[in-house]
Amino acid sequence: MKRSRNEMDMVRAAVLAERDSVIRLYRAGWSIARLNRAHDHPGEQWMAAQLDKWHEPRGVAAGRSGGYRPRRVAGSSPSAA
């Protein structure tokens, strides 16, 4: 069953209210998928966008291999990334 816009807004508002906890879990090694499941499925892409807005580098939490790779912004050159 598909959620209403109000239901999704409420789930996402709860994530925003728990920002410090979400960041702490992400830094402890939780994946975006795991965070999404634990917070009543606000959407993995939405969760990733929030981490970007909160300036949390991707791929370095809890020593993840590969290190941080800056996200390319549409219209930017690879050297600008």
C-alpha cells in the first residue's frame, strides 16, 4: 500500500528531528539502507540527500574501504569534483 504525502512527510520529519542520532549511527558504520529501514523507510535517496545536506562525507564512516569520493554535480567538470 502506498503512503500518503502526509504520512511520508511525518516519517521524514521524524528523521530530521533525530539528526544527531542518524549521524551518530552513520558514523558508527550503519549503511544508508539500514538507516532507511530503521527509520520507517523515508527513502534511501532522500536519506542520502539528507546526509549530503548535513555535510556527512560518504564512504568513510567506520573506516569503510574506498574512502570518500565527492559526488559529481550535473554540469560540473570532473576536475571540479
